[in-house]
Amino acid sequence: MNRRKFLKHSTVLSASVLIPSILTSCASEIEEDNSKKVQVLIIGGGAAGLFAGYTLKQKGVSFKILEASSKYGGRLGKQTGFADFDIDQGAEWLHLENSIIGKIIKETQTKIILDDADLQYWYNNRITSILPLQTDIFRSETEVFQDVSFLEHAHQKGLDNSYNYIVEAYAGDQGASATNISVKWDNEEAKKSNSQERNYKFGKTYFDVFEDYIVPFVKQDINLNTIVKKIDYSGSSIEVTDRNGATFIADKVIVTVPITILKSNDITFKPSLPNEKIAAFQKIGMEAGMKVFLKFSKKFYPSSFIYGGSICAAYGDVTIGKQTNDNVLLAFIMGKQAQALSDLNSNEAITKALLTELDTMFGDKASANFIKSSVQNFTKHPFIRGAYSYSPIGMENAREILAESVSGKIFFAGEATNLKGDHQTVHGAVATGVEQAEKIISLLK
């Protein structure tokens, strides 16, 4: 666990399901068997929803993706013009092993970059590469941990309060505050994952891969600015109603919205979802999260990731492997630190707080060389409201229950439903979208 899990949120699908060749398929070659054409509504146009739609398209199953925001991609995105290279606003890092994205990269010779940045720590008012704290105190293949928080577990292992901000950084890898995430359930889920620790980045952005190879097949079937408010599955067909009163009819629905949307009851179901399903998504955690990019006239910081800040738990150089003349530092903030910054209610205040901390670390060089910032605050995004799901104390089998379909009509996908230890990742989200689409395809045969 030596990289930001938020950046690993961009790792890709180690596919157990092979989709027909992404790169050789074209619209004219897609199977068109009208006897199997059944409308499926996909709620949410993020990674899971896009791949669900793509999978249905390959089998000639008609579908419509209903996306609440003005753009597709969910927690994927890119920004142009901030630097002399495009910036991944969300997911960024990837793994190649046995993945659909790896297949795309191989067949198109898409440029990728190995990111082998070291990890350093801000500890006792200095940056150091050596600390007694090792990531393996939160990971074990054999030990069964107690259902306690990362912070309590660290204290049980003999670490004093001087390590709290570094523990916070490791909890932030998993999308949580150190006082809320369960070392037991987080470790149990990590044991299921086949994801490797080696990290790559795209020469362009993660979003570009979706734009180039997935979106062209589904774009005509995406309705943007469509905020779903009600799903009525009481009849033989399912009726979905948006905020403006428009209705959509389907035989099956795949719900791919972030867990925060389900927890907030933004979408009502008729009949109500089973009580155990409601209890399950209330148990799964998702906290505040943001990425802030800081551009400087001079590079005064190392190329490593730095853990341990009290304002931001982790900083990292995003120019590694890029052909660039710019100096751009990423502040990755999760959990209570992200919430505290979000509560400042202005990007200027957020930037000032980060510069103040960096000045402490680097002798006022941050403010002296600062040019501009870009804040991506997922906490304030009305249809996301956080970073990604994590495993809180008492979670137990909540993901398994959440991932179950309801009445053979309502199916759930998205990173929070991943049962193979790859929640929090793009490839985990993609896998669930593919799996639920294939379940529906099998039911329609």
C-alpha cells in the first residue's frame, strides 16, 4: 500500500469476463438480433455505467444511460489548459495485468508511463524516508485483525500520537478518516484483490481512453442532465421518473450511482427496497475527498509522495514521466481533512491553507513560487458527494448484500458493489458494470 488508493482508483479491470474485441468492433458489426432487444435503463454514466452499456451494445440489447450531470465519466475527468499537459481530475493511475484497458493499450500502442515515485514522510518537522511505521501493520494474509479503526490499531501496535497524521495518510489511501475505517474489513477485502502495486499513468489521461474506445459505442444512448428521482418496479415493466417528470420504461434497470446517493435516499423505490439492502448501503462508508493541483514557477519539492501533513495528508508530483516544462504538485485530501477544507467554502481559502502548510515544509518557497491552483472537490459535486467507498467498523457483508439484484429487475453496479477487493478503483467499477450487464443478457436469452 505504497501509493494513493485514490490514484489507484484508476487501476483497470482484471477481467474475468472477456468482452468481444473492443478495438475491432464497430457499429455495423454489433449483433442486431431484434428478438433479444429489451430496453435496459442504466442509472449513472460513470465507468460502470459506460461499460455496462458497451456490454449490452455488443449483444444488441437496447439501453439508455441516464446521467444526472452535464457530462459522462463520473469520477473520471480531465482538465486542459492548466498546464502544458492535460490533467486527470479524478482517476489517474492504472495496472495492466489481465485487463481490458491493458488490451486496449497493447492493441493501440497507447503511450503509458511507469510511475515509481518513492514515499517520504513529514515527521517531526522534517521530511524523511525512514520511519518505524510500515504499511504491513494494516495488512496481513494470516492475522485476523480486530474490528477497530486504523488509528486504534496503530496505537495497539505501539505507535504514539506523533504518527497520527501519517496514519491518516494511509487511511486516506482507502478513502477514509483514520478513526472511521476498520482495519479488519479493509484487510479482509484487500486479500481478495489481484491488483498489483506497480503503477502506470497514461501519456494522455484516463478519461481519454474511455473517450476514444468506449464512449463512441454508447454516446448516442446517453441522456445527460437527467436526474432520476423514482424507480417504480411494482409492475411487469419498470417506470423510471426524472426530476422534470419525464418517464422512461424498461424491463431491467442497472443502478450505478455512488453509494452516497443511495444513502441519501435521493432515488425512491416502489416498492421500497428490502430492509437488509437499505441497511447494507447505510453501513458502507464514503467520505469527503478532493484533488488540488498547485502550479509553481520553480520546483522546490521532491518527486516522491510525501505523507503526514496536518492539512493535507499526501502531496505528490504529477509531472513524473510527462514531457513538460511546468511544475505541478498534487494535494490529495481525504476524510476529515477534506471535509475541513471543503467547509472553507472557497477555492481561494483551500489553496491558501495548502500553501501555508507547504511553506512550513519548504521554508516559504510555496507562496513565493505559486502561480495558480485548480480544485476538484468531489465532496461538493451534487451527484458524487465524496471520493469512493471504504470499509467502516461493523461493515461485515454489506457489499455482498448491496450487490444482490432485487426481484430480478433492479441490479446494482459501481465500485461500492465490487466483491473482489477492488472497490475504490475504476477497474472494480468496470467489472461490476460488465457483470451486471451479462447477468441481464443471460436472463434475456
